[in-house]
Amino acid sequence: MTSLLLNLMRVTCNTNTLTALAVAGRYSFRSNSSSAQPSTSSSASVSPTATTKKSTNLFKQTKRQNSSATADAAEVTACPHFAFNTAESTSAVHHTAEWQNALPYHEIPGPKPIPILGNTWRMMPIIGQYTIGDVAKISSQLHEQYGQIVRFSGLIGRPDLLFIYDVDEIEKCYRNEGPTPFRPSMPSLVKYKGVVRKDFFGELGGVVGVHGEPWREFRSRVQKPVLQLSTIRRYLQPLEVVTNDFLERCESLLDANSELPDDFDNEIHKWSLECIGRVALDTRLGCLESNLSPDSEPQQIINAAKYALRNVATLELKAPYWRYFPTPLWTHYVKNMNFFVEVCMKYIKTATENLKLKGPCTNGEPSLLEKVILSQKDEKIATIMALDLILVGIDTISMAVCSMLYQLATRPEEQQKIHEELKRLMPDPRQPLTIQLLDQMHYLKAFIKEVFRMYSTVIGNGRTLQEDTVICGYQVPKGIQAVFPTIVTGNMEEYVSDAATFKPARWLKPSQGGIEGKLHPFASLPYGYGARMCLGRRFADLEMQILLSKLLRSYKLEYEHEPLEYAVTFMYAPEGPLKFKMTKY
């Protein structure tokens, strides 16, 4: 009861904040004017009397005119150069027959907010019906309860969230998004980059948590070297060396029963960081050393990444007091992010000095860091690129690998098929990997895709709509945050034949032993789609393929304990000790 009262007090105390946001929401920032222009706020979170007849009528009038201006104003205030155009759409959109015949936005089904508490109460302990930490389950529940499109409004301090489960509509949103897609960002990271450390980032926000022209400008500077196939090929051998070291360490960790330790997931994080450090910082960080202490720099980097990413849900979905004063959680978040910046600066400085000493690479392909530094003549761009790759990459790749290893260990028949494929391609397990060999590992790559489909590590993607759009027969105003729940759509029978069955062969061509059936190309998009597709996806694929091929060619993996449940920390992965039994063939 005490906990319940405290939560109610927290929400009640936030009504002053709601009033302030309501005032702020009366203005939208236009790109073609230096001054703010008045408009009517559409945010359900600033309308505690939304259930009354009067406010419902007001809601009907305003939803067609403006997006969630409250959120835009807060984000522009927090970080001005991340602003995007929230001016009203051209009337031409409204003159289309499709728009005129569509149902109004407020008729989209979804949980109904109550006065003052909105829908925030649904996330509260005891009285709430949704668990804030299990976003994957929330996504499934909303689809089961309300259908193909769901409006989740009345979240205190946040604009509406529009969950879309119709894959054809998701495809339409992606294909019509334009050259500078606006992805709903992590406001905590936006504030850190644009306010707390604007002294460092300035106008160079990077690619994570940045939108519009600033995002396009930065991405255009680093995209070519990051995605070049020649760059990817250069790192095959260095990453294979890292992986060989990791497998040797795994052998040293086995107990008398040939089982790996309870905290094996942390060892996977060490491997992931060592790989990313080799790519983004041009160095070996020493993560796989046998005598690594808990307070070592590599372990601190891992801990900082976990903390920064795994507290996003708490920072974003609960009452956002951190936007107005430094809460303990926010203070710790800033401390972790500052540590990241300092570490990246240190290694980039070392790499730059080494580059000056040895001069440009004349023998072989330059490293990623060398390409960025030489092409941009700006160490800060290389530093911010490395920061984004490390921050997002460590936990994402690690949790994906945890999921794949668990699926391999609990699906021996699939593991055997991959082992046979690898034996055929590499009769000698000590044979070095090549790009040509990786290209022929069809079943291994199909297995990875099927794990991503059924157990998508990144549970969803999203966009802030930049144009008024008709979705599932409803008028959706621009500025609304659309959520595309990959974890749900990838498991829907409408888009994937026999979706509940694990079938890697569905991803193979007929000539490779593939099977026929429905497989909508937009049902499972682990790396997103379009201009904002994951920048580091090719490195992520390379790292995972190297690890799985080296592991499964020489070792058998088993899991002999109670089944693990999947849960969301920041990523969707098995929750519990990964006590795999690892034996050599």
C-alpha cells in the first residue's frame, strides 16, 4: 500500500508539470520562421479531462491540425539543433479522397486514459495491467486486445504512441519517409548530447538520437567508410583472432562438468567490446585477459553501456522528472556517458598520433578509423562515430549472441545441420576464414535470420511521421510517434507461414533446400529499413558469423537446466544464467 501511495503521489505531483507542458504545447516550431507560431496542442498527456464531452470535441478539432507539439517543444528546448519541422501539412494532403474518406484519428482503438493519470496508471505496480520493463509483452497484449493499429495516449510527459501491426502499412510508412527520417529518439541521450555536453558535441550530434539535417550531415560523413565492403573485408582476420582468443578463454572457464559459468553473458559482452574496440578504436582493449579485475577499464566500459541503455525504459516511460532537475538516475546516467566520451577521446587521440607517425596506409586497406580521420580531417567526428558504435553495439550484439547460443543449445538438430555445413566447407577446423567461405554458409545465415524473426533482439522500430498519413483507414497527423513492433509482426501467421515453428529453411533459396511459404519482407527487420537502417549492421553480421562458425565447427553446445524465459532489459534475450555445456568434437 505504501508503494502504491508513493506512486500516486509521484503522478499527482506531476500535474504542475502537465500544466507547464500544456502551455508549451501551444507552440510549434516552424523551420521557415524564426519565431514560434501558436497552434493547438494534441498531446493526450496534457489533457487530464480528455474523457469529458468538451475535451473530446476539442480533441477532434485539433488532432487533424497538429502533431504532438508538447514533445517537439521539449525536444527542441533540450537540444535545438535536433529540431524538426512541425508546421501544419499542406492542404493538398487533406484534399485527397483517401484522407477525406478515412476515420478521424481519435477513433483509433486503444487503452482509454482517465483524468489526471491518463494511461500512466496502467504502468504502475499493483494497480497497473502492463509491466513497464516488459515492452515485448506490452506490444503483444495491445495487438491481442485492440487489433492492427493501437493508439496509446495519456502517458504523462510523452506524446501518443501509435502501434502498427499491419506490415503493409509499415512498408508504406518506410517507403514514404523521405531522405531524413525522424526516428523517435531517446530524449535522455538527446539532452546529454545537446545540453549537458554541448561543449563537446556542438553541432555534431552523431547518428544516435539525432534527426533531420544534422543527422544526414553526420551520417553522410561516416557512412561510406563504415559500409564499404573493402572495409568489412579488412576486419575479417583481426576479428577472427579476437574470436579465437575468446574461445580459448571459454575453454579455461569450463568447470568439472564442462559447463560455462553463471555470468557467461558478461564474457560475451567482453568479446563484443573487444571486437568493437578493434573496429571503432583501432586497438585491442584487453577485454579477454584472464586476470581482468572488476574495476578494469574494459569492465567499466561494459558496465557503463549496460547502465546507459538498460535504464532507457525507466527514464522514458516513467514520470520524466530528470528533464527538470537532476534525479539520482539521471546523475548516474550522465556519469556513465561522460566516462564513454573520455575513453573514446583517449583512444582516438592515440590512434591519431600513431597515424601521424606512420603516415597514411600504403600497404593494404586503411582501417575504418584511418579512413574517417583522413577524409574528414576532424578527430571529433571519429570520436563521436566510435562513441555511437560502442554505446549501441556492445549490448545489442551481445544479447543477440546470447539468444542465438541459447537457441542452438536447445535445438540440437539445427546445431547439427550447421556443424555439417561447416565441416563440408572447412574440413580442417583450423582453416582460416575467408569472405568466400562465409558467403557459402547458407544454413548458418538462415539460422541467424530465423532467430531474429522469432526472438527479435531489437523488439521494434519506429518513426515520427513527417506528413499527415492514412494508416489502416485512419487519419494520422504528422508528428505522431509510430511504433513498428517487429517482435510481434515477425510471429504473425498473416505474414509468415507456420510462424510459430522454427524453420531456418524458409530463408533459403529453392536451390539451397529452401521451403515455400509466406514470408513478408517487412515482417522481420532486425536492422530497420531505409536511410536510417543500422549503420553498423555489416560489422554486426560479420562478428556473429565469425563467432558461430568458429564455435560450431569445433564445439558442441548443450543446455541441461530449466528453460529460460525471454525478457527485455534493453534488448530481448534469455533471462538467467547461460550455463552451457561446451565439449570439443
